[in-house]
Amino acid sequence: MKRRLLIAIPLLVVVGVVAWFFRPRHESLGTAYVAGRNVILWNSVAQVRHAVATLHFGEKVELLGRRNDNARVRTMAGASGWLDARLLMEPTLWQRSTQLLARTQNVPVQARGRTKVKTTVRIEPGRSAPRLYQFTRGVPVEILGRGVADWVQALDERENGEPAETKKEDWFLIRGTATKAPGEVSARGDAPAPTELNDPDVPIAGWVVARFVEMDLPEAVRTGMASANLRTLAWFELNRVADASGEKPQYLVAGARGPEGQPCDFTSLRVFTWNAKRSRYETAFIENNLCGGLPVVVGKGPKGEPEFRFRPMGGDKQERVYRLTQTVVRRVRENEQTPAARKHGSAAKSGKS
């Protein structure tokens, strides 16, 4: 009997240790956030599998394990399964994206457009920057600013077998929405939605390659900038004037010539006004050789006339202010500004520094 006990006890200990080692592990490896529009949660990573749930951008999940490029997660509703780990954001990246969104809430819109192709949204300019989301083609976005990053052309993008070369490309800071199913609650809680975008969607801000966005330019702006061989970086409606066919908007446009990656956000300003007698748009104002920085702020002067202002980039940081009176644009010097305008300029300058 004693001999049997001496054999059984160590055997039971071994079995217990093996069972503990191979026990199912359900402990959490942390949390993450879904970085895709409609992400399928699968019951396994096998080829034959079935969907457990569909997750949406911003949903918080608990990370249970990893296998190659797949991650096992559990949702806040208790569903567990596997998904592509590349469609998850770490909490630190999610926090950065939330902070970026908050910083853009009061940035004036510089232009509106739509994605021309599938477009990856990143936390900062550059193709190697962390990915936040990917828009499909034709998604409306608001353009808030411009940045520059280095870019090395892929092999299939080079012409005639030219060698790899580091170039600079423009990036746009945009605000848009990551579409969700109607009625679902955003993980961002009460984050304000961007202007003119759908309320049921989750707002998102980030950086995209500028040439992947097609601007929604009015025909007058498109024609005028094309004839001047200028790339449009920002455009605004200054006011509207009466016409026999109805009110006509008048536009301010900021643009640049030459390749992408220039140090200035824009180098030229143009104002297009409506000539009622000739029933056509005309270029009422041109200023070239600028080194302007976005954002351009459009408002009203002391008599309700259209006014716009911006700060140059480089050495001269003094804000430049312009006003449109009928079809004449004039720069307003600092000694001509009202005390309120001077105070606004000083506050903006201290806020940027």
C-alpha cells in the first residue's frame, strides 16, 4: 500500500503540473481599439470558420492572445474571437488620435474634397507613421492644414527603371468620419462631430497624402486656377452678390506653383469676383511671391465687408490682413486695424508660439 502511495502521489503531482501548464488561458494582455470600418470577428483562424460579430471603428476590446498576424479579443459585450491584428490600435495610439481630433475642433476648414482612391489616415505626415484608419474611395473630408514628408517611390511607380529617389510630398491634415452602423454608440463618447458630416459616424482626424484627395472646387475656381497653372491648397467663399440669375458667390483661393514639398503652404492668393454686366467671373486680386501658412481665416471687417488673414512662414511672422470692398481687395496695415482686430492678431500670435 505504501509502495502504491509513493508511486501515485508523484504521478498526481506531475499530472497536476501538466494540466496547469496546458490550462486554457483567459487572462487579459491589455486593451486595444478597432481601427477598421467593419471588422469581422471569427470563431477561429482556420480556413473553415464562421463570423461571431462585426466590430466598428473605435470599439474597445480586450486582448486575449496573438497568433502570427491574428489577435484573439473579447468585446465589451462578451463576444470573443479572432481578427486581423493589424486592424487594432494600442491605447497610446488611440489616445494620440483622440488628442489630435480635439486639437482640430476649432481649426477653420480650408477646403473640402473627397478621397480619389483608398486612402490611409495616419497620426502624422509620412507613409511610415502609425495607421489610424483607411477611407474607401469617394469619402468626403474637410481639409484643415498641410504638411510635408519624405517619400521613396515604389518600384512600380518609377518610370523607365529610374533609380530609387527620396522625394518630398504634400500631406493634408483632414477631418472626416469613420462610418458605423446606424444607432451604434461611439467609443469617443460625447466628442463633437465635424461640420456637415453625418452624426451617426465617428469623427476622426489625421494625415493623408494630399494628391489622394480631389477638392470639391467651384467651376470658377477650378478654371481660374488651371489657367494660371496653380495648384489649389485652400479656397473660401468670401460673400455673395446680387445677380439677375440669383446670388453669386465670390471666392478667395490660395495656391502654389511647382512640385509638392515646398517649404511654404501657399505662394499665391487670388480673389474671383462676379461681373454682373458681363455675366462672368473675373480675377479681381492677385498677390504672388508669398510664403503663406495655413490656416487662412475668413471673417468680417468693421463695416461687414469680407476680410481674410494669415501669417507668413519664415522670418516675418506678422499677420497680414486684407479686406474686399466691392471688387477691390486692399491690404490693411496694422495701424489701420481696429483695436479688436489688433487684439485678435496678438492673441493668435501668442497662441501659436
